[in-house]
Amino acid sequence: MQTANDIRTTFLDFFARNGHAVVASSPLVPRNDPTLMFTNAGMVQFKNVFTGVEKRDYVRATTSQKCVRAGGKHNDLDNVGYTARHHTFFEMLGNFSFGDYFKDLAIELAWNLITKDFGIDKNRLLVTVYHDDDQAADAWKKIAGLPESRIIRIPTSDNFWAMGDTGPCGPCSEIFYDHGDKIPGGPPGSPDQDGDRFIEIWNLVFMQFEQVDKDTRVPLPKPSIDTGMGLERLAALLQGKHDNYDVDLLRALIEASADASNTDPDGPHKVSHRVVADHLRSASFLIADGVLPSNEGRGYVLRRIMRRAMRHAHLMGCTDPMLYKLFPALVRQMGEAYPELVRANALITETLKLEETRFKATLDKGLKLLEEETAKMGSGAKLAGEVAFKLYDTYGFPLDLTQDALKAKGLGVDTDGFASAMERQRAEARKAWSGSGDAATETLWFELRDKLGASEFLGYDAEQAEGKI
Ligand code: ATP
Ligand code: MG
Ligand code: MG
Ligand code: MG
């Protein structure tokens, strides 16, 4: 069997052989990029190279990039435990051309790697192209020999990539693997494309235009290539599995979770094991890259991830902190490829343990309250905003943790009610403030309070809920 570690190496070696510089993954906290919460794709560290602002001594590069998609534009937090293909932390394998090769060679390299080096069955592969991208469609016919029926033209923004409102952009072409008709889901472009039968493995982006302003798009003098393939999705199919969580790397973490909780990895706690395995990875890698749990910004996303995992540990019957006990299993799997995990061992272990110890103190009580409330609710009902707010304010339950708990029971939360409860509490705090009579100081105090939170669990706002911070 090719392990996930072998597959990563095969990928990087292939592109190194084809003239690409092997570049290390950049940290999860993007450097000099306040617009982005976490690195969420391989191209992030090369943004300025694509725009020409920065020059490197190579024109072709390949990476295995650590990515977190748990906030901002790409947020897969709610998919974890529910789809076979999403993680909050994953590795994106990529190859990049900075004004060097373009479409034809990008398609040829991708096709050769997956069908020859990795030996994937051609008959299970299909691709999408942007609807007017005849050049790409022709290349897939000519180079890969794909029939028209396996080249799906997509007219939506799914197949048109843009760096932002302005800047480089262009059509993309995605490669899908058909896991067979036993799994529900339709091909890309069909109404049930979000099922897990046809799984997108690789996205090839053809940067060929520059969006100058809202109405003007000009061709780039030197078009570029940016690709991204999920290591875990590739590993799943190469290991004869459908589900990312059955890949050796994740399976080892699921088994560690099962051992630590003394439960069956495939029994009734299956979903919880998946969430724990996934969140252990994102939390550990975020801490290794300098993020610590806090009440705002990146730190609050980390805290939300950790607390979600902790609720699942609780569901498995763990009364003592357990996440930190799984960390050695993660180091065994990924410590060689990512030595920062080994370097930050003590910090990660202590942070996981401390956060879980602190949250335990209110988690049990909060869950009891939640149980009492849900017992009264009919199916499809929404939890009162006041209750969700109490869980947040008194028991430290991030709103999305409550939503995650309720989703499993087919229930929701009245988020408007939650927002007004929050607003009311803020207004009351203002009223109760006797103050010094110094208007300027008071304003400052309230600004600080709103920014930092009055108690440990404040500092939440609707934008954070949506991960827009
Ligand atoms: P999907 O449509 O399945 O959510 P995507 O189109 O959002 O994927 P891209 O932004 O194109 O994904 O990222 C490039 C590749 O990274 C994808 O083809 C996939 O293999 C992988 N990938 C994306 N998101 C995730 C995730 N949350 N977990 C694991 N792999 C992912
Ligand atoms: Mg996605
Ligand atoms: Mg997609
Ligand atoms: Mg995609």
C-alpha cells in the first residue's frame, strides 16, 4: 500500500524531475496578508510572484501546503463528519508555473502523474472545463484522449478562479474520480453534484487574464499555472477507499481516539472519532504556527475548533481531557514531514490540555442545559436565542458548537434571537456602568470591552460566527 507519506513524496519527486523547485509549505498564518485568516491553498505563498511584485530564482515550483479551511471564504468546518471528502486541515499538493508553461503542459503533467505514476484507472476519471475554454477541452481530448462525454463544460464561477476583485484570474479545470454507483451523488454540473460519488481530486487553474477593474479584463502577457490536489482525497482512491477518513494517516488518529476513549472506532461514535481526528490536526498545526486559543480573530477560530472536538470527546464518555493524549499519534504520522509539530510538542500538548481542562468545568453543565431544552423541542424546531446565548455567555459554548450539537438531532438555533440577546446584554452592561463621568474614558472602555470581551467568553460577534473576521 502507498501510504499518504509515500504519495506526498511521489508527487513532489515527479514535479522535481520535471524541473520544479521543491518549496516548503508556508505557515498557516499568512505573512503580510491581513485579508486572509488562514492559508487555504498552495498559491497563497506565491501571490506576489503571480502578480509580478516578487521575483524568485525559479519559474516552476511544487509544494505540499498545509491548509486550514475553517473560516473566511472557504469554510469546511460544518462539512467535517458529514462528507467523505472534507477536513478543516488538509494538505494541498500543487505545481506552479510563473509565466513559464501553460495549459497544455499543465494538463499533460497532471494526466501523466495520475494515470502513469499513480496508475489511476482512466475510465474512472472525468474533467470539467469553463464553458468557453475550448483550448482546455481540446487539450484534454488531444493529450488525455478523453471523449467529449467526459469533458463537462461548467458555466459557473466554480470553474473560473480569481485572486480577488482585481488581479490575476482565469478559467480552471477540475479532475474528478468516479467512486462508483453504490455511492449517492451526480457528476459535476448535475443537481446532486454535492454527493460523494464523483470526488474532485485536482483543480488546475489557468491564470491568463488580469481583472483591471469591474468591467475590464485583459490577457496576461505571461500566463501562469496554479494547481491544487488534496493529498487525503488522492490517498483515499489510491488505497482503494472511498472515504478520506479511511486513509492510513487519518485512520491512525481515529484508532488513537478509539483507544483513548475505549470505544469502537466504527461504532456509534464514528462521527465523533472523525471530528476528533480532524480537529486534532487543525488545532495542533495552528498552535505549531503560533495561534493560541483566545476570544477573537484566529485564536477564536482555534478555540471553536478545539471546543467542538472536546464536546465530541465528551460524547464518547471521556471525563478527563483526552485530546492531548492523541498528539503523539499525530507526531508519528506527520512529524517527519512537518518537524514544526515535533518542535512545538510541549506547547501543543500543554495548550490542548489546559483548554480542555478549563472547558470541562462548564461543558457538562452546559450540555445538561442543552439536553433539558432539546427534550422539549419538536423535530425541526429552533432553540431559543436566549438559551443559545446563555450557553455561550455562561458556559463558553461558541454558537457553532451549539449548532453542531443540534444539527445531529435535526434541530437549529434562532440566530436572530441569539444576536439580540447579545445586543441586549451589551446595552445593559452600558446602562449598569456608573462610570467616572469622563465621557472620553467611558467610550474608550466600551470600545475595549466590545473588542476584548468583558468576561472570558465574550468577544463574540456575528461576523466571527460566519468566520468573516
Ligand atoms: P470541493 O468542491 O470538494 O469542496 P473545492 O473546489 O472547494 O473542493 P479547491 O478550492 O479547488 O477545492 O481546492 C483544490 C483541491 O483541494 C480540491 O480539488 C481537493 O482535492 C482539495 N480540498 C479542497 N477542500 C478540501 C477539504 N476541506 N478537505 C480536503 N481536501 C480539500
Ligand atoms: Mg470546497
Ligand atoms: Mg469544487
Ligand atoms: Mg475546486
